[in-house]
Amino acid sequence: MTGIRRCSITVALLTLGGLIVVLFGIWLLGTIFWLHKPPSTEPHRPPPPAVAKSLNGTWLQPESCSQIPEAWRFDCYPERGAVVTEEMCNARNCCFVQRSQAKTSGRNGMPWCFYTPDYPSYELVSITDTEMGKVGKLLRNKKTYYPKDIDALQMEVLYEEDNRLRVKITDPAEKRYEVPIDVPVVQKKASNPSYTIDFIKEPFGLIVKRTQTGTVLLNTSIAPLFYADQFLQMSTSLPSRFIYGLGEHRSNFLHDIQWNTLTMWARDVPPMELTNLYGVHPFYLSMESDGMAHGFFMLNSNAMDVALQPAPALTWRMIGGILDFYIFLGPDPSSVIAQYLDVVGKPAMPIFWALGYHLCRWGYKSSDKTWNVVKEMRNYGIPQDVQWNDIDYMDHALDFTYDTVNFSSLPDLVKDLHRHDQHYVMMLDPGISNSQLPGSYWPFDEGMKRGIFINDSNGDVLIGKVWPGLTAFPDFSNPDTHEWWYQNLKRFHEKVPFDGVWIDMNEPSNFFDGSLNGCPDNELENPPYTPGILGGTLKAKTVCASARQKISTHYNIHSLYGLMEAKSTESALRKITNKRPFVISRSTFPSQGKYSGHWLGDNRSQWKDLATSIPGMLTFNILGIPLIGADICGFGGSTTEELCVRWTQLGAFYPFSRNHNSIDEQDQEPTAFSPAARTAMKEAILLRYSLFPHLYTLFYHAHISGHTVATPLLFQFPNDEKTYGIDKQFLWGKNLLVTPVLEAGRDYVVGYFPKGLWYDFHTVSQTSLETLLEIPNSLSVDSGEEINLQAPKDKINLHLGEGSVVPTQRPNTTLWVSSGQPLHLIVSLSEDGLAKGDLFWDDGETLDTYEKDQYAYIYFTVEQVLTVTDLGLNLSHNFTISWM
């Protein structure tokens, strides 16, 4: 028995040893084959781990999950607030590698739970040519961990323009919600596209390259595609870490890609970091390694997260709608923005006084106090074009009313403003009180008759709460609402002849979460995935997601509310005034620039808020809303004299320049400060008014060509990577460089000057046409450098780049008076003695003057001799010239 047992043990050991040798040999051969295998031709893709295994239905994590580079780990468990365990991750068949730093709600970080590159996705089962491009069929064979997968998809690839590609991925079996904004319908395929497209069949991927350089602009093969009823996800690599746009958020102009998730869902909240704010703009601009640029626009209005990671890569996660996106190939940043605005619409040409200085506050408390502020500004000779009132002018916060006790003289105030060539803007909130006696409040009574309010899921009028108390909310997706809104504005205009409208609280804001009666417990209120929205739910401080509107549920069109209200208001003002409408809106969406401007919301009187206003202003310029500014001197809290002076100097270069203050804070209009401070503010505003012809011409270019007004330095110097992160300086147009002081107690500022010749704008010498005078106060920069600039409290640094002709005028206390003054040209010659510039001029208020050919456009060129070419109507102005 002992010998037999020993023999059996020996055989077993030999067998086991042989098996180990065989397995080792297989491993060795596989390793040799892997080492000699040619590299993958798929760009921007991390190395794949071994194929995952399962035993009796139990997920076994591949050992090679740890081989995936950290920067390329795509989050398989993106739900906010979840501390992901290995069991939770295994349930989704994903890799799990725990990090020492916990992933907690509201904090971004590298995911513990992430996809394998071969994670089940769609397969491209067919692709055929069409008149406009290609059409493909996608099939999913394995379910995801979100409910209601759409297993069969249709992909349309549309070669719309040589520098514009559109891709739509839809459900061919059932019509899904699509964003109802006008975009071009192209009938002819691009003849010479600057892009090439590769298709990966399984797992499905789409790769778009720039033909000229081979740069990969889009690569969706790096992570699985999801397309469920309430969860759509698509990832792409990025060619560099330089990405801009994706509003509205408080951040640097250049976004941080270190595991940074940006949530989009319109929300009433004072600006703060890592929070979804008032507007939604799913567009980004990306710089490439060679100075070229491209843009990407996701046409979707549902709640979404946009996750940035350091690969660099980006992931879109949306909870409804379709995948409908555009790629714009520029190739320079300015061209990208122009191409984007060709799709969503170029900004309106503003009425001239919109570019003047505006004063407002919440808490004047009477029309007499408001009037006194205006009179003090006149007495000190400080320019002012527009006076505003916040909600306190209303009778108990009721729209389309005014307080006949405290604001009894409001109609006379407005008439006085008009006599002095000034203008008046009033606030309106969308919430309409439902608590007044029947028959006593026409806006609500008439709205009920016409059925124009948002309904709850039962079909009853949804009741929320805003400033007047319980309120109903107009449904601006309903054309009948637009007529009702117009009639309300017209009736009020007959009492108080206002000139413009400020639409606030239009996310829409609600003091309840949802409604007076709450919201139902259904899939619209509690979707399988909720983006990182402040408050944690879709209904937080707004109306129920399940609320019914004319064209869809609020779930789909919530973030369009401000756009639709702006569109209605703009249309009404056109009919009432027969002039260019002036509308400023808090909530915005792509195409908003056609109807309104925007301000950056309820900031605070802090130096930080002063500094962050520049990236906010630059971002909205690339989003197609150039009429943008922040509340000068700050809205919340009390300012200081130094802060207000520096903010007024910067605010003089906001495209939209308004000083606005909160209730019960100290006065902060320029007349409220010491003589020295008052003088410094006056000089800054006068400087703005002197530059009005230039600013007005910049808005013409924005309106006609989609250019920016406040321009990032990188737009003019895309080959200088040092400009990519600059958001403490900016340009007006192409060559006027603004370098403000953004810190307390400073009498100097450090500015970056790109390569070229720069002239101090404040040092201007007038001379005859026959003499070319070089101003000694100039900077010649060979390769771009930072320079210390003196910045006394009464000065903002302003420099003019070489080769420019800038039209100016003698400033006065209103733009109407200023516009009648002689024009003056400031010429900054290049080293070759060359310069060029232009001037657009019309009556400043008539509708569609460019479209009707009722304008003058004058082009200036200097080649030792000034040449003036009038490309429009004759201009009855004399010019004087200053040479730099």
C-alpha cells in the first residue's frame, strides 16, 4: 500500500510539473508575440488589459486592469455621492483599483471603478454613402447597467461644409426629443472637406482627423458608447490640454483637465466654483499642438455632465435627447467661433446706448432717490446713458406694475431721462402672481384664459413661489405666450415708456423645490443617473422636471427657458419701440446672442470677483454673446473705494458696462466716493466713451462675421503658447490690449506682451498727415515677455499693437451727444510704416441697417500716406489724425 501511494504521488507531481511547464510555455509564447506585435493604429488609446473572465456568472477582475494608465481610466461609476466599493464596481463588470483618497460627493478625482477598453459597446454593422455623407447602423448585443437601452441606432454623418462636420445618432424606431433651435439645413455635400473620418466597427468608434496635419480631433473609440432612454455617454480624446468654453461656470478661462467635471443645468445660484450656474453652453474650443484650433458643439439641452481628465480626454453624459454634434475645423480660433455662430446664429447689432455706462441697484427704494442719482451724475459731468431699476420699483413685486407711492414719479423720471438723451431699463421676473383678487391682475387673469402657464404632470397650472409669493410660470415654448407677453409689455409701456428689459430669475428660479404640491415620484424626477446638480435633484430651486410645456416636458427644455423668454421679449420690443431691442438675460443657451446680452450674475464686492470677471467675459465672447459684463464694484457686500475705482477702470472695457448694487449696502455709484476716486472713475468712463466708434465697429464685426469683441490673447497669437492661459488681460478686437490691476494695494501690474511693437495708448501726439511721429513710450518685444507696468490709482494700462488704425471721438456725457463730435484716428505704425483699420457707422438704433444697406463702412490703410475708402454711405464727419 505504501509503494502504491508513493507511486501515485510521484505521478501526480510529474503531471502537475508538466502542466506548469506547458502553461509557462504558452505564457512565454504569448508574451513574445505581444512584444513583437506592431503598435495599434488607433490614436489616443490606452493599452488594453487582458480579457475579463467569469466563473459561474461571477465577475473576476482582469489582473491587467492595473496596467491601464491612470489618466486613461474612464469612470464606470460616475454617480455623485457614491463611495464606490469593489462589489458595486464588479456588478458593472468594470476594473476596480482603490485609491487612498476617497471619492466623495461633490469632489472630482480619478475613478476607482473604470472601463476595460473592450467593454461591451455598439457594433457598426453597416455603413453606406449618401448625398450628404454616410449613414450607418449600430447594434448593441449586451445590455448595460442603465435601464431601457436602445439596441439599434442610426448614425448620420453629414459633410456640411469644408470646415464643418455634423454627426447625428438617433433611434430609428422612435422619435426622441431634439433641441428646437434653428440650425442650417444643408442640401449639398462639402466638396473639399478639411477632415477625414475613420470608422471602427467593433466596439464602434468614430475618429475624425484634420487632413492637413493628421491631428486627431475626435476619437470615440477610447471608451464605450452608451445610448439608453435616460443615459447617453460618449467619450473622446483631446489633442491637447488647452480647452475653453463649456459655460456657464466660474473658473479660469482655460479649463482644468485634472479630473474636472462640469455640470450643465440652468440654476439660480450666485457664482461659485464647481457648480452649475445660470446658463448652459455645451461648446468647447480646443487648441492643437501646432497653433491650430477646432471646436465641438453638442446640440443637447438635457441635464449633463462633461468630465475632463488628464489623458487628455473628455466624456459627455446626458440624460435625454439625442447625440447631435458638430465639429468646426477653423483652423484658427477666430474662424472656429465664426463657424460655430454660423450654426447657432450670430449676435444682434446692439442699439448704440447699450454700449454706454449703466447704473442700477436693488434698493433705491423710490423713484426720487433714483432720480437724484441721475442728477448727481449730471452735476459731476460723469457720463451715463442708462438708468435701471431692480424689483423694488414694482407694486409688491408684481410684474407689469409700479409702486404708485414710492415710485409715483417714475413716469416723469423716464421722460426726464429721454429729454437728456438717456434711457431707462426695468427688471421683469417670469413668475406671475396667482394670489391677487380675481379681475384685479390682468397678467394672471388673461394668462389663465389663454392657457399659457406651465402645467404640472396632472395638467393643472403648476404653482411655485418667487418674490411676489405664489406664482405661475409662463410657458415660453408656447407661441400664444409670446403674444400675451407682448400685450403685457405694451400695456405697461403706455404707462412707463421704458427702453429696455432686464429678464432675471429665468432659469426658471423657484423658492420651492418643484412646486407648492411637490413633484411626483417618477423616472423624470428621479432618473437612473442624475448629473452633479447643486441640490442633488432636477427640481432643486426650479419647477418639476415632469412639468408639462407646449413642446415637451420641462425635463427636456428646462435650460431653454431663458432663451425662449429672451426671444419673446426681443420680439415684443421690436414691435413696441420699432428700434433695436435691448434685453439682458440671466439664463442663456446657444443662439442667445441673437436676442439678448448677459451679465455674470450676483457677484460680490471682492477682489476675487473682480479678477474672475475677465474669464467669464472671455468665455461668453467665444460662446457668441459678446454683450457681456459683470456688476461693476460688486453686487453683494459693500465695496471699498480702491476696489470700486479699479473695477470701474476694468468695467469701462466690459462690452456691457453696468454698476449694480444690492439692497441695504453702501452706495457705490461714482458720485459716492472721494473727489480723487470720483475723478479716476470719470476718466475711465470718458475713455470708454472716446473709444465708442471702435467698440461699435467691433460689434458690427461680431454681428456680421461672428468675431469676438473682448478677445483672448491666444486668438491673435495662436502660435505663442504663453498666451493660452492668460485671463488677466484681454484685447478689444485685435490690437487694443487691456491690462487692469486686479489686486489690492498695487501701483503696478505685470502684463504679458506678445511679439511685436506695442504703444502706450495714453501717450498720443497729434500731428499733420505729412509727419510720422514715433511715440517714445513704446515697447518692442522680440519673443513675448512679461513687463512691469506702472499703474497709479487713476490709470488703467492700455496698449495698441502695431499696424492699427483706431477711430475715436471726443467724449461727452451721453453717447448721443458724443456721436456728433468730430472723429479722430489713432494710427500705430508697424516697423514697415503700415497700418489699417475700419469704422462702421449708422444711426445707432434703426432695425437691420446692415441688411437694408443703411450704413457707412470706411476702411483705412496707411502706407506712409493715409487712404480712406468709403464702402458704404457718405459719412459727414471730419477726421483728425494721431500717429504713434
